[in-house]
Amino acid sequence: MVNITREGSDFIFEIEGWHKLWSLKSSLRIPASHISKVYHDEKQSVSVWGFRFPGTQIPGIISAGTFIVKDGTIFCDITDAAKAIIVELHDEHYTKLIVDVHDPAKAIELLTKKT
């Protein structure tokens, strides 16, 4: 699970609990200006297939960490597709973040709110 907060013009994606161990990351800082699109798509969030480096994957249970896929490099922390959001990025190491959040609607609202 990931907790998202805003700090100035950046968003902090804080990986919680044991997910830090599974994904081998504790947080990501992404400038708001580097976010292209944010949405929820359960079908796209179910499982990620690609070269995992580093991270953890148990199909149907967890996908966590960095994955190199045909569209680029993505970061995942998914255990429940119903709570996952997809954050498309530009000018970043990752092209997408696919992460579980406590409340997808609130997370999407926070990430897309203009300030």
C-alpha cells in the first residue's frame, strides 16, 4: 500500500509496511509537472509481466518493485487491483507507477488537482 502526500510542487509516494521490503523502495518523489495522467483500471492493474529488477512477484498475489516492460520501466506495488491507480509519467526514470492506495478516488483527486 502506498500513501501519497503533496510537498510543494512534488508528490511523495510513501511505501508502507512490508511493501518496502517487497518493492525494495521506501518512497518516490515525483514532480507534479511530470504526471501526464492518473486513472484506475482494474484490468491493467491485475498483474505486471516483464523483467523484474529488483522486486517481488507472486502471480495473483503481489507485484512489487521495478519492472522493465515493452513500454518502458514501471514501478508497481499491487496486491489489490480494486485499490490500484495508474500514474503515467514523463521525463522520469519510470514511465508509469501502478500502486495500491487506501482510497483510489481521493488519490486521483489529489494527483489531478490544480494548485
